[in-house]
Amino acid sequence: MFLFRLTTTLLLAATCSLFMTAVISTETAVTCDDSFNVHRLSCDIGVISVQAALYGRADNETCSAGRPQEQLANTDCFQEGTVDILRRRCDGKKVCELNMNTVRTTDPCNGIYKYLETNYTCLPAIHFATCEHSLAHLHCDEGQVIFVYGADYGRRDMTTCSYKRPASQIENVHCTRHTSKVADSCNGKNSCTIRASNSVFGDPCGGTYKYLEVAYVCECKSLKGHCAVSVF
Ligand SMILES: *[C@@H]1O[C@H](CO)[C@@H](O)[C@H](O)[C@H]1NC(C)=O
Ligand SMILES: *[C@@H]1O[C@H](CO)[C@@H](O)[C@H](O)[C@H]1NC(C)=O
């Protein structure tokens, strides 16, 4: 009897975690360092979670086409803090496009031809944006509870919540405030509503029309009974 119960529990646990891990695979994006090149990360399913990023040069093959040997000679060249830039701009989004100028803050090796390489995974999460003054509604199926993976209030691009807004209100894309308030009020609940407004999150950039971006997953409340996690 004990063994049987144990097996059932393990099976249920396995079903839940297998589903979660099955969707996660590591993606790599590589962009050679030219001002007009765009570094693009995207997830068909789930949201971006940046694992590692390198701006510089770690081998002599990547982005080597047509380049003289001396521009490939230093393979131990990287800019500090690159991964933080990528995380700040891209984590929790479905698509993230960066101009190389945004990433390049210093020249870690003068005369060497550099590139940006990002490794990221797509976390199986529900993702949505709620425009300023509107209500964000998070909910899970019966028997499941919310776990907030990330929430940001501000503006990271010019397209989200831009309809009929003057340029002056959407052009600041470097305004984002990571917030734990969504997690604080929603984690462990089956559904939850929160207002995307300055009164809740404070104002990270006056004059900019903002939005609340949330990524969350639904988790099994307990291992008893049926709980099929379907996050999409
Ligand atoms: C990305 O992953 C590949 C394969 O595991 C690895 O060789 C590479 O060094 C990683 N890139 C960074 C920037 O960590
Ligand atoms: C990279 O370095 C290796 C060993 O130093 C050399 O054999 C190879 O030709 C180089 N490749 C390029 C593209 O320069």
C-alpha cells in the first residue's frame, strides 16, 4: 500500500515537472558588431530568460567572414555587465530586439572585430502587458495557483500600449521598474487583479505612458487529485 501511494505521488510529481522541463531548451543568438545589425531573441512558447551574454570575442571563427587575422587575434575579450543589459531589456518578454549601440558601452578590445552572443531559454509562462490605468487579471485553472516569474512597470519598447499616443509619451524605452508587488499579492492564489498605475507601483518616468508586463505560471496546488498544468 505504501509503495503504491509513493509511486502514484512520484508519477504525479513527474508529470508536472516533466512538462515544465520539456519545453525548456537553450537558444543562442549571435550578431556581428555592425551599427545597423539587430540582435533578436524570441520565444514561440513562453518568455525569454537570459542565461549568459558575451559582447567581445571568445573564438576566432564567429563573425570571421572577410575579416583579417589581426581583427580575430584576441579570443579572451568581453565587456563587463553585458548580461545585465540583456536581462534588463529582455527577461520576461516574448520578443526582444536590441540595436548593437544599446549593448556596446565600452570597447573591451580595441581593433578586434566583436560580436554579441546571448544564450537564453524560453520559460513556459503566461505573458501579457496591461496599459497604464487598466486592470491586470491573472488566473489559473481550478486546482492551480499563480506563481509570478517576473513583473515590470514602465516602458521597454515603442510598440506596446502605443495606440494614439504622442511620440513624447512612448519614446523613452529605458524606463522600467522591476516590481515584486504582483508576486506579493498574487502568488499562491487562483486568481488575482492588480491595477497598472503609479499609485500602485510609483512613477519610474513621468511623462511616459507606461504598462505593466507580467509573466507567470500556474502550478499544481497539491499533488493530491488531478492537476494537469497547461500553461498556454
Ligand atoms: C552559449 O552556449 C554555448 C553552448 O553551450 C557555449 O559554448 C557558449 O560559450 C555560451 N555562450 C555564452 C555567452 O556563455
Ligand atoms: C583559428 O585559429 C586556428 C588555430 O590557431 C587556425 O587553425 C584557424 O585557421 C583560425 N581560423 C580563422 C578563421 O582564422
